[in-house]
Amino acid sequence: MCTSTVRRPCTCFTGPVRTIRLETVIAASSSDCFELSLSVDAHAASMRRSGERAIGGVTSGVMKLGDTVTWRARHFGIAFRMTSAIAELQYPSRFVDEQVRGPFQQWRHQHTFAVAADHRTLMTDIVEFESPLGLMGLLADRLVLDWYLPKLLRRRNTWLKTTLEVHS
């Protein structure tokens, strides 16, 4: 089951940072969940609706610490590019990807994988993001991104869960 919580922005020195937290229980090993979550090909497949594809850096296979990937996608009819890097990695329990260049003022996505009952894995996503443009960005967050980004993440997690459980 995927659950999400979008917290109100907390004000810090760089501005309002939004947080999304999703928990997904998957009937697969944490190492399998970890590796598929690091797969560029799996990410592209799970985001097929938005035409997301890797166009730079690591464009296929499983990413490792320090790797970067540049994604191109279309959301709301607008083409976006975002380059992210694997900034932290502790196999098979946790990794963090962060935006290097792209549409956000800040983007940090922490993925954790914990062993749960009955040989399942609790996969937790914590995304912290901040839009640029000050008050206009905050308005975009509240009106659009607070519902749209969790929807994208749930779609990705549902794809990962389905794929992993079919192959387990």
C-alpha cells in the first residue's frame, strides 16, 4: 500500500521547503528493491506516461555512488530537463539522489529499504523540494506540485512493486 503525507512548508534560510513521504510495502527482498530503484531503465519505464528518458550521464543500467543522469520529460505540456546525482549510497538500505541542475531550487530524494515481516520490504521515499521564484514558486507548490509530485511518486512505486512482485 502506498501512503503519502505532504507537510506544510517549513521556513528555513533558503525558503519554504516542501516534504513528501511515501511508504510502500513490497513482497521482495530489500536488495532487489534497492537495485531496481537505482535502475535508469526501470525509472524510465515507470515514468513512460510523461515521456521521461535519460539523455545524459548514465543512460542505462544501475547507477552507483557519484553517478549522474540527465532526464528529459514533459509535464503539463512543458519539456523539462533535470540532472541528478547519487549523493549517498549504503547498499542495500539507503540512497539519496539530489538535483544538480534543473527546475527546482532544491530537490533531495532519500530512498530507504527496511526488512519487514514475511520477507517483505518497507520502501520509504522522502522528497524535500523547493521551487524557484519565491512567492510564485510557493504558489505553484501549493496549487500544483503538492498533489502532482506524490501522484508521480506513487505511480513509480506501484510500477516497482508490481514488477518486483511478479518476478519474486
